[in-house]
Amino acid sequence: MTQEQGGKRIRGLYDALTDLGEEASNRIALRPSDLLDPIESKPSTAQPEPAAADVSVRKSPGAGTPPVTRTLSQIANPFRVCASAFRIISNRRPLFFGLGAVFVTTLSIASSLQYDANLANGFAYEPKPLLQLFLLGLLAYVLCGWIRVARLGGVRPFKKGLTLGHLTIAVVVGSSVYFCAPIIHGGRFETDLELAAGLTEVWPYFGPYGSMIDSTPQGAILLEPFMQAAALAPILLFMPLVVGEYQLMTARWAIFVVRIPFVVVSVLVAIVPIAVLILILADWSYREIAAGHGLLIACILSPICYCQIVITAVILGDCYRRIFNPGS
């Protein structure tokens, strides 16, 4: 056997083993969570397999790293990313509805009380820091939990305890709302963008969508969900902390940050139907709140807000997974 034939044989063996490894990873990622959850909690007792043959394979530079074009193709199509996010949510329906019941009930009651108070004082903004901090913590809990679930394609169990990721999201979102929104409107509300930024600054004091409780211009109503998404966007800069991969913070941040525009586009595409829906409901919502039916409106808007938050979180986590595990 010539040296050239031997090299081709070794290369073919390497390619075959690589394909088997990718196929195994794909099958593991697609298995139901109830089969994998108990396994994750047990220590690994698997023994290393003996080498089938003493074959020395020389790895070419960059052979183990997926090409950049392949990595980008995983997140460059926003419709594909959105479809993947919906598939993950569908596979975790008990979690979606169980956590949603807690979130929607809490936000509906708090919003209903605020609607009544705001209606009595002419919708004048009276800061209530404790209420806003509580709702911010609830928002961070839902976001962090779903991001971590989507990080492994939906097979990761939901982490019920508090982590550094929850604190990171609360601080980042709170800071972006507190500091960035005033820069946009600067005390002025002359344009729809400035008004939407002002509503986001007091979010969720006026309920899931503050523009729905007053005769707000249609442009501001349409922009409000996108402004809320913009308030969540800085989370992308701290994803290693959110998903718990602290030891790889520098390397993964450097790889992930240049692909953030693709993730942002996917989030904006997913929010378009939500923005259109609240625009359709706006006039009816304003009339019902003025008639004293605040609880009804809160119970309708809170699930919409919950869906927006979950979809955003799953897209963030799933894009992070696709960038570092493009074959999964």
C-alpha cells in the first residue's frame, strides 16, 4: 500500500467517525426531556472505550472547528430561527403553561390595581420602586430560565433556584431601562419613538403595554413591543454569565458578540405579529379600561406579554446554542 493510499484511508476513517459523532449528538439533542432530566443529575460512570486500533491521525489546522459560513447559516435566516424557537416551546408545553400561569396571574393582578389607580389620578406617573423591582425580578426569572432551557435545544431542565444569571439579567435590564430610555425621549414626547421610549421607562408600571391604557398614537403602540425588546437586548453581551459558562466568558463572548446583529433581527421578526396584535386591540382596550374593566384587559394583555418574553428568551438561548453547536 502506497503512502498516498494510506493517507486517503486514514482520512476516510476520520470523516466516518466525525459523521457518527454528529449523528449521535443530533439524536441526543432531539430526545424527550423526561428521559434526559434524570440522567443529568447522575454522575457519569461510563468507562473510556479502548481504542479500536493504534492509528495515529494527524489533524489538519482548524479541522475540529466548524466553518464560519456554516455557523452563520444557522442564525442568518430569522424565519428558521423563529421556527426552531417555537419547536422548543412546543416540546416544553408543561413548563410553558405552568410558569405562564404564575407569571400571568401575578402580572394581571398587579396591572389591574395599577389601572384603577392610574385612572383615578389621570394616569399621572407616581413611582413605586418596590412594585417595579418585584416585577423586574419576575421578568428576570422567566427570561433566565427559558434562555438556559433553550441553550441545549429544550432538553435542559428548568432551573428553579436563583443563580447569578437571574441577577445579571435584572441588573442589565433595569439599567438599560433606567439609563437608556431617558436618553431617547429626553423629557420630550413629540414623536412616536420618544413616547414609546417613555412608556418603556415606566414598564411595567402601566401594565404589560402602557400604550394600551390611554389614547396613544398608533405609531407609539406599534413601537412599544420593539422598545421593550431593545431594553432586553443588552443581555446578549452577558450571555456566558446567564447560561452559567463563566470559565469561557472571554472566548465565547468574543465569538458571540460579532453575531449579535443576526440574533437581534430574529427577535424583531418574532415580535412583529405581537406588535400588530396589540395595535388591533388598542382602541377596544382603552374603552374597556375607561369603563372600569381593568382586570379583563390585564388578563388579556398579560399572556401576550408572557409570550413575547418567552419567545425572546428562547431565541437568545437557541441562537447561542447554534453558534457554538452548529451540528445540533
